[in-house]
Amino acid sequence: MSVRSLDLLDLPLIARYRNDVLILDSVRALTRGQPLGAAGLLSYVNPARHLYAAVSSNGDRVSMLGGIIHANGETFAKLLYLAPSSNLDHDGIPGLIENLAAEAGTWGAFHVLAEVEETSDIFAPLRQSGFSVYAWQRMWDVSNLTGTGSGSHWTRVKSVHVPMIQSLYSQIVPPLLHPVEPQPRKANGWIFDEGAKCYVGVSSGMVGIMLTPLIHPEATDVSAKLAALITNLPNRGGRPIYLCVRSYQAWLEPVLADLGAKAAGRQAVMVKHLTRLVKEDQVVKIARPAGVTVQPSRINAKK
């Protein structure tokens, strides 16, 4: 079984597997569409992203293909897809995943992430390939939510808000997840102007809008605030709106259920570590009072 990068001669293969794909990056799929569709293939010409696809083959017969993506400046890459989804027990999957992960390493990524339904057949092969679960998530369809309040208290994030958002992140996201899930660094999304306890990041594409909240448990009237933001979200253009809830904010799920949002199945968010950050050892000098000398220790060995 050999693995090679995807080339133009594989375009018929892409067409064959277009409707038989296991998606491993839910946010991208819900905002930008099917990864083997026309819009997904256009991403390969975007210089702002590293995008790589590979195929696993046995002689002249291609058995599996997969893709991985990395944004410049990010510490992680994300598995995009594996295809065909009807062949997830194939013995060529581990080698294909290793090839994709190796490419992510050349981009400077420290981790590879994958999002998978907890009942999926790919769960065990990912574990065998070095992936482990670090969080759970659920996508909520909030497209039909209606609110009675105004969204005027929500302010577009500006650079001056970034330190406040990073502080909120540190209070909500468990420290063990910080290396895998870095804090927000760009002015993107919306912040509620009352105590900086509510922030919602926004990722949008041609087919949908994804909201990623960081909301402190001490925040009040959360359901009204979320409904107001979603109802008054500008430039929606008829696109569906989704909200991603990670396991460390699971208390938001009853709030969304009461609002009438529709929940998708629970997903495991998995990580494969490509490298380990090691700080260089430093010699520590211990200060001592002037005029004081230190005598070396002597050990007398008894015969």
C-alpha cells in the first residue's frame, strides 16, 4: 500500500467520491460546503491557506483519499475529509493519515485536529493513528431563533477588545486545552458591552455562518442576549446560522434547547500531537551575601 499526493489525473476520482465523503472539519463544511465540491476545490488556489490532499493506492487501484488544511500563523492543522466514507475499515487509512500529518508538520503545525461523530467507524482508526479526545462538541442550528430584544448592546469586536476576550478565554477554556485551542488573537466577532462576559466569534462562508461563543457562567439573561444577536445579525443573506458548543460550555445547551434551536449529534474533537515544545535549560545563579564563601562538600568513603 503506497501513499502519494493528489494530482490532476485524480479528478475523476474526486467526482466519484463527491457524495461519499466523511467530513472531519464541521465548521468549514457548514460554512463553505462540501470539501469535494466545486467551491471546496477552489480553496486549493488560495495562497492564504496550506491545503494538501493525498491518495492511498494498491498498485494502479486507488482505495482512499484524504485532505488536510492549515491557516498561516496557526499552531494546528485540521483533517478535512476522508473518502469514500463507505470504506472506513480499509487498512490503508493509517498510512494515509500519517502522510497528511507529516505534511502538516512541514507547515509548522504542532497538532492535527479532527472532528468526528462519536459513533463513526473512523473513531477507532483515528485512535490507532495517535489521535485522542480532548473535548466534545455539538452543532446547534439557530437559524430560526427569534428575539424580542435589540442587538444594539452587541458591539463589533475591535483591537481594543482583544485583551478582554483573551481574559474571558482564560477563565472559560481549561488550561490543559490552551496549547491545542489557542486564544483569540484577531478582532473578529461580537462582544456584549456589559462587563465583557459575552463574546461570540464569527466564521462565515458562502453556505453558512458559524458562531463560537465564550460566555462566562456569571452572565445574566444569556438566552435573550443570544437571541437578540442571532435575530439582528447583519449581512446574513438568508444563510443558515449555527452555534458550536464545546464540552467546557455544556451549560449553554439547555439554554439553546429552550430557545428552540436544533441540535446535531455529539462529536468528539480529537488531537494528534506532532511535536512537543521543549524549553531550553537555563543555568540559575543563586545570589549570596558579599564576603560569604561556599566550601565544596566532601565525602569520605569508609573502607
